[in-house]
Amino acid sequence: MSIEIWQFPSSATKADLISTLKELGFSQGENIFFPGPTGTVHMFWKEPRDFVSTSGVDASVFPLDANGKRVWKTSTEWGLRTRTSVWATTFDQERQNETVRRVRKAFGGTFYNDHFGYNRYIVTAKRKSTPASRGIYGVLTLVLSELDSVEYALPPQIAHELVTPQGVITDDNDKTGILRFTKRLDPTRVLLNALIAFLVASIEHFFRETFQILVRYDPEARRKIEKQNKKASFAELVSVSRGELTVEEIVSGWYSFQNIDSIQRAFDDALGIDILRLLRRRKKVRGKLPLMHEFLADLIAQRHRVIHHFSFDRDLDRDGFLDLLHSTRVLIQSAADEIERKLGLPLGPG
């Protein structure tokens, strides 16, 4: 879903509208979702610095034919469509409002907001945020969304049973273990083992990206890092000078975010956040209460066996993998809650 505003300036030409959009920081591009009639020009604005934007604002300058003029009850030759997504930040929405205001002030006319009505701007509720809270929220949202995608795409559970001359063998009457043995041959279990690496990558990505964001915006963390007096390579310095690498990316390279002790050391060294304290807790996952520290250690060990030894747990079925996936989600969300307390304000898009 989105917030669309259809604007019909009284006196603007196509060149006038394009020029105004460029002054507002829009750049020309394509829009596959709204190609528009022949002659339409698409432009886009987004501010990646300090995690200001989530979706940005897209704009389309389009010609109006006789039918379009009749539908919109206007005589103007060119219209302007601007759009933000419903999950856009208030910064994005305010830029859409600013765009509509600038065009209306310069060229007059009317506009229709599909959420708020004729000549009504977007009502924004400013949420308290910082670059760090917005950035970590973005990382958290991405990781949890991708975990949801994996769960949605999992093959369905297969109901295994063996038909023998002595009758049907099920889980309830498998006294010899023959059914369990045949289930271990299910090729789906190879896929589930391969997905363990994805779960570890999700945890690693969350902790590394969060660490980099916190270091970038926490002056005290940067002072602590400076005192460590570690050296950077010449290649790293050149990459920093070219804008290809950041200082916080170099710092995060000092740690492994696939190792519990290293994750603890990274967050404690620079930020004073005790990750181990979090991992020593039990969390409710699908009716169970796993200890997060043991869960993560076992998950990393399983990934190691798959990646480095090509060794698979043939007893890992869909239900067992879901335990691992949900535990991964709970661990990441719990870490985000801990970091939110450290920041002193909610994680959110702003």
C-alpha cells in the first residue's frame, strides 16, 4: 500500500515540473509500477544518510489527454503524481508534502491525496528517533522479514509410514526403528541442514551491522576504540580515502560475529553491552525454554559440521528446523530489545 497524491498545477509546463523536482533533490529514473502515458518522466528522491529514508518518494510528471482532464476536472496539460509507501519514514512523508507544497506555491492548482482527500497534506506523527535507532530498526526488520520468508517457503512436513506384509508401520509402532531409518533418507533433510548456514548468517549479519551502526554514532565507543591503538593496513586506508570502506567496517573486522566470545568482546569493548548476560537467559520458543547460549553454540557447531565436514544431521526434520528458526528469531529480537534499552528510546523508522 502507499500514499499517492495526484496534483494538477494551473500553469506548469513539463520542463517546469522537472526543474522543480530536481531542485528538491529528485533524480530521473524508471518506474515499472506506474509507466504512465507516452511522455511521462519518472523521478525519485531518497536520503540514505543517517537512515532518513526507508522507501523514499517517487514522482511522475505525466501528460493529460482529454479523458484525463475530464476525469480529474482540470484543464492543465501536465500532472504530477507523488508516492510514498505506507511504511515510509515521517522524513519521506514530509518530503512528499514539501514537494506538493513547492509545486502548488509556484504553479497553483489542486491536488488529491488518496488517504486524506482534496487539497489535504499527509498528517505525519513525528516519532522520536536517532540515526542509530533508525539504522538498527532497518537491520532488524530486514533479518526478521527474511527469516519469515524462509519459514513460508519451507517444504511441507511429509507423513511417513511403511506398508509391510505385517501391517503399516508408523511412528507409534516403530519398534525396530526401520521407519526412523527410512525417514533419514528424506532428501528434504539435506535442504534443512543447508539452511542452518542461513540461520547463522542471519545472526552474524544482525550483530555485525548493529555493531557498526552503534560505533558510527556513539562518540564514547569511538574513543574506546581509539585507545585500543590497533593498526589498519595500507589497503584499508586507501579504501577509506576512496569512500569504499568505513572506519566502523574496519573495526568490525577485528571480531568474528560467528563466535559467541567474539560477539561478547566486540559489544563489551566498544559499547559496554553484555551480550553474554542476554544469552544466559532462557526464552520461550514454541512451548520450550531453551537456554540461548546453548542454542547458539549448538547452531554454530551444526553449521561448522555442514560447511567444513559436509556432515548432515539426518534426524533434523521440518519441525526440528522450525525450533532452530524460531530460536534464531527470538535471540535476535531479544538482542534488539537489549540494545533498545541501551539507546534509551524505541527502535523505529522515525
